[in-house]
Amino acid sequence: MLIPKKYALGILVLALAGLIALGFQKGWIGKRTTHSVAVKSNAPVNIEMAEADIAIAQKMTMTQGLPVSGTLKAVRTAMVKARVAGELVMLDVREGDPVKMGQIVARVDNTEFLARQRQAQQQAEAARAQVEVAQRQFDNNNALVNQGFISKTALETSIANLNGAKATYQAALAALDVSTKALDDSVLKAPLNGFVSQRFAQPGERVAPEARIIEIVDLAQFELEATITSAEAMNVKLGQIAKLIVEGTSQEISASVLRINPSTQTGSRSVLVYLGLQSHPLLRQGVFVQGSLGTQKVDAVVVPLESVRSDKTKPYVQTLQDDKVIHLQVELGAKGEANGKAVMALKEIKEGTLVLAPSAGAVRDGTLFTRAAKAKASTANSQP
């Protein structure tokens, strides 16, 4: 019997729907897909660990330190100032120029001071001549008194004149010294070896006494003024070593405790500790440095500081146990430095425990692992 075309399409759709329903009922459809996903999600993950990604917890002597920072100051600096008033006729050095102790760095016009020195010298010569006249008069009167020709009163007068002439001469010599000193002060010399850091005047300017001309900085030794609490200062001793990093570089430099201020700062109750640094190509006055001051040494089981992770609610360490990565929760311990590396002491970690180094990154808890060295060895042994 022939089925009309208008009913054929409807019968085909009904048959297809029945087959789909029967497939879900029998489990032909959906079961295979679900099973394949379950198998995939339960498949074990095995990663290969390089030796560089594995660290061993060791009992070491850890140096604990206090964080210190500040701006470096040169121990020896000098501000060259004008000592006399006048026109600055010579200033040849500029910022960055090296200078030596005693080197002439500037001159003030000395015309007036030369004239005053000549005047004082002539006055001293005149006073010396008066002393000679008074001395001869005294000698003559003394001889006449001994012969009885004049009275002792005349001799006493000559003695007074002689003493007055000598005093006048000494005053004239003092005035000559003052004028000579003023002439010498017109020449400005470097008081120490170093470099010109600032220049405050220009040739041709008229300067007054105490006017700043140049500043000289000696780069042979620096000091860092570090501020610490009074409690922290109890563990600081003279000679302790600090490791510092210059801002903008990764190079480490050493400093030692030179002095400890005996008084606390008003208000903050903090204590100033002065660290000394020797000359270094990276060091300049005003450079900012930061680092840590080693105050005490402690023996403890330590792991690399960055192996202690904090990307969970509690800090943990990724340990390696039975070929699995196990996340072990820990309490943060003392930080310090051992063999030049930052470490942390953990009471939950036993000596010899394998932990993931910072280079390994985060690995899921329970992940299987194979050490790369073992994998290579097993491969080599399996070859004929």
C-alpha cells in the first residue's frame, strides 16, 4: 500500500525519536562518553623533576639579621668658603674634578691686602727704629747716673720710654701678622683629597666672608646611619657585618658597625647605628642602600626561603615523599642567611627532607614525580 507523501515525513521523524529514546534507555547513548571522561580525569599525572628543582633540608648555622637602609654619607667632606671679602679672580675646578690637599682652587683679589701688608710693615720698621733710639737714650742715662751727673728720676723716665717703644713695636708686628694673614686668606686651598661635588660661585663675583665657593667630598670611606628599635639594638655589637645592596644594582657590598649611639632619639625611641663602608666604584655620597645586619647565629634545620609558599590560606612546603609531591603546612620560622642564600628555619621539617626548590614553581598536591637523573639511569640500563 502506498503512503501519501504528506504522511511519510511524519512517520520518519517518529521512528527516529523512538530509536533515540531506546538508546538512552539501553545506555547506548551517553554511557560511553561518561566513561571516557571518568577514565581521563582519574589518569595519574607524572612529572619529571630536575636535580636543580630539588632542595634538601639541612641543619646549618644561620645568620639572622636586622633590615637596615639609608643614604650614604662620606666620612670626610669640606666646604671651601671665602675668608676675606673681595672679587673672585680665579676658580678653575668644576664638579667632578679631583683635587689634592693643599692645591690652590680659588683666589680672591689681593690688591688691597698687599697694600695693607706694606703699610703694616713700614709701621713696624718705624716702631723698631723708636726702640733703638729709646735703647741708646737709656744706655746713656744709665752711664750718667753711675757717674752721678743725673738723677735716678731721669733714668726711670728713659726706662719708661724704652718699654713704651718696645710695646709699640710689638703692636706693629702684630698688625703686620694680621695683614699677612688676610693676604694669605685670599688664596683658597683644598683641605683634603677628594672630588669637587658642588660649585657655588663664578669668577668675577664679589664674595663676602664665609661665602661658599666649592664642596669637596672624599670617597675613601662612607658611613650609613641606620635607625633600629631599642630592643633590636640590644643584639647589635661593634664589628658586626652587614650585607648591603646599592639601589639600582644587584651587587652586594659589606659594611661593619663602627659606632652605636648611646642615646635614643626623642619621640621615636629609636637608636642610631653607624656602619662603615670602604671605597667602592658604585658608592657615591647620597646613594641609597639597603640590606641586613647580621646580629646572631643560630643552628637550625633550614630550607630555601622561597620554598615556603603562601598561595594558600596557610603557608606550606612542597615536600617529596614516596615519589609524590606532598604539601606540608608549616609555621613561619626565623629568617636568616646561610652560605650567602636566604633561608628559613622550620620546626616541622626534619633534616634530610626533600623539598621543591623555588625554581620548580607550584605543583599540585599528590602529583607523582620522577627524578630526572633516575629516569636517565633506568633508560640506560634497559638498553641492550
